[in-house]
Amino acid sequence: MIKKAILPVAGLGTRFLPASKSIPKEMVTVVDRPAIEYVIKEAVAAGIEEIILVTHSSKASIENYFDRNFELETTLENKKKFDLLKEITEILPKHVSVISVRQPQPLGLGHAVLCAKSVVGEEGFAVLLPDVLVKENSTENDLTRMIQRFDASKAAQIMVEAVPEHLVDQYGIVDVAHSPKEGESIVMQGIVEKPAVDKAPSNLSVVGRYVLPAKIMQLLEQTPKGAGNEIQLTDAIAALQKLENVEAYRMKGQTFDCGSKIGYLKAVLHYGVEHPKLGEEFKQLIQELNL
Ligand code: G1P
């Protein structure tokens, strides 16, 4: 079973400036909690018990958020604010641990994943890119289905969704014989990072959720710099695919790219209207705007 997940959070978030100038983009709030909490909860819902943050010196507030804050807890307890105390102490279940390793230089996503090599050891692991929020349409999440499929087939799972043709140059794109149904996986023939629009093998884009075998680490060690002069995870997956089956898993849920400002606003709207306490009032506010 896959129990470990790597979350690369060392990026400086230039797409989200000025907000990300002095707070990590992952800590920008979507409704009432930081974006990264949604991603970690998604991992925990899929059975992940160890979260490995690949981080940077400017991102300590992420580690602090998932740590205890004794002073705050004591203050809330003394003031008998037990509801808030429960909220901040139950962000993660007790069996889940969050550890961090540093990415000393910004050499790309592949390099970030490689920084966690000694922590994952010989086990398979998941990778979740925290810019993207995945909102499920059903109770069982897509990552759970990918992990089940990995356990059954032993093939790496790469989550994909269809994007408009003119956007393919912004993503990793997979080459498949045909598009699988939502919730299903298909063996891929190839994968390429940010292809030109007229060279893309399909319009199925890599969403930022991966389930990978430990041997991807050896492949990453041999991966030269690729697109954007960075060590690309996509290139190591392409090398893995030459050795064994790698599958594209087509997601059922909906994605929000919180690394972009408009994607972030869309996420706030969607998560806001479904918030158990604020949702109804928020919907009314939107109606009052009468745009
Ligand atoms: C990364 C991956 C890319 C993937 C994308 C999803 O790119 O390299 O394959 O499609 O995340 O968000 P980035 O957005 O970091 O440039």
C-alpha cells in the first residue's frame, strides 16, 4: 500500500505575486483554510500517512501550520473556546505525520521529487502538486482509485484530464491509443512536457497527481535538464515508460489551478458555496452582486 506522499512546495510562486511575496502561495486561504490543507486532506483521504514536504527556507509557515501551537492551544483552552481548539488540533488525524526536506536549488519538479529519495526508500509513493486543488464529485477520491490501480497492476499512475487544444503547451501531455473513461486507466505510449500545440500527442494533460514506483528515483538521477532548463518529472516518467507499463488515469473530479489568480478565484467560489457554515450566506452574496 502507498503510505507516503511527496508535496513539492519550494517554488517561489511568481504567478501569484504580490500575495506570495512574503507568504507561501500554498498558505493563501481558500475560504477559511490554506490551499495546501485541501491537498493534504485529499492525500489523507486516500490513505496517505506520511506527508513529505520538499520545501525552502522561506516556507516555514507551512510546517508551522501542521505542527502543534502550544501557546495558542493553551490560550484557547483558558478562554474555553473549545470549538476553535478542536479545529486547530484536528487539522490532521493523529496517525498522519508531516516531515520536510529541503530543495537547496530550484532545479525543477523532477529535482524536487529526487530530494525526497532517502525518505521514500524502497516503497512506491504519491506526488501531489499543491497548486492544483482536486475537488471530488463523489465520496471516493481519484487518488484512492489510482493507488488501488497501482496496487493491482504495479503500473505507475499519472492523473490526466482533457484540456482545450490551445492549452496543451502549458502541461505534461500523454500519448494514449484512446482516451480512457473517467475513473479508468490506460497504458500510455509516451508522455511529453509542454509540447507545442501542433506536436501534442493528445489533449490529455497531467494534472499534478502521480503514483510512482521507487525506481523513478534512479531514473530522476539520470534525467538531464529538459523543458525550461529544469529537471522534469515528466522526462523521468517517459524513461520509466520505456522500461515498464505506465498508465494514464483519467480523473472524475474537478481541478482548480490555485497557482493562477483566476483559478484561485474560481476555487474560492466553488469551495465557498459548499462550505458547511458559510455556504448559504455566500450564495446570497453572489446573488446580490447581480452581475
Ligand atoms: C507541472 C508538470 C506538468 C503538469 C503541471 C500540472 O508543470 O511539470 O507536467 O502538467 O505541473 O499543473 P508546472 O505547472 O510546474 O510548470
